[in-house]
Amino acid sequence: MDRTVKGDDALWLALTAWYVTVLALCATAGPGEGLFGAALALLPAAVHAWLYAPAAGLVAWLLSRCFELRQWSAPAGLVVSTLFALLFVGFLEVAQAWQQGRAPLVTHIGWAGLGILLTWVLIRVRPQPAVQPQMRADVLPFRRLAGRTRKGSSS
């Protein structure tokens, strides 16, 4: 079975890696220092916390799209992308503890969680394609077997 990343997979993966890198640079930049710090200084302080919602939501959506292109099941892709996005935001908060002028706040993780929750809603309500792609058995973690019983077994 061919496991190489091709075409759209590589494009989405590169876009996700670029976006996560830009977020990390922005989150660890000191206010007024460098390009990213100067951009942060232009925004009012109240807006900084709100920006975590769309940022974390977009990370979760990009990752779930990458998993979808790799033919993961939708629930598995959402769970893994959500966990990664929350861990990433947590890492950014810890990294801010060492940056002068920045402080880690639990409210940032709360805003990120809200953004991820909204992303879940948007992903779940989007129209599904008429023909589902062929799922590969080796990339389907969390496969649902509920309701299926073997012949002759009692449930």
C-alpha cells in the first residue's frame, strides 16, 4: 500500500505547517519587538485573547482536512486535530511565560476551546459529498463497531 504524501495532501500539510509556525512566532513575540511584535502592538490588548478562537479553530480545521485527505474517518480526524490544537495552544501559553511583556493566561485556552468547538460545529454541518472516498482499514483508528454482532453470538 502506498503511504507517500501526494498532491493535495502535501499542499494541505505544508499550509498547516506554515500556519502553525506563524502562530508560534506571533505568540512568542514580545509586544513591539520585531515584525510580529509590531503587528501585535497595533491591536488593542482586549483583542489578543479573542484571536485565540479563530486561530485554534483554523489549526483544528486544517489538521482535520489533512486527516480527511489521508482517508481517516471523520470522528477520528476531529478528535486528533482537536487534541493537537489544544496541546499547541497550551504549549504557546507556556512559551509566553518566558517572553518579556507576555503572560500565560487560562482564558486564552478557553477562547481556543471555543474556537475549536465552533470548528466542530461547522465541520459537522457542512454538506457531505454524495460519494464517500474509499476508506482504508489501516488508517481508521476509533472505528465504530457498535451495533455489529457476529453470527451466533448473543448480545
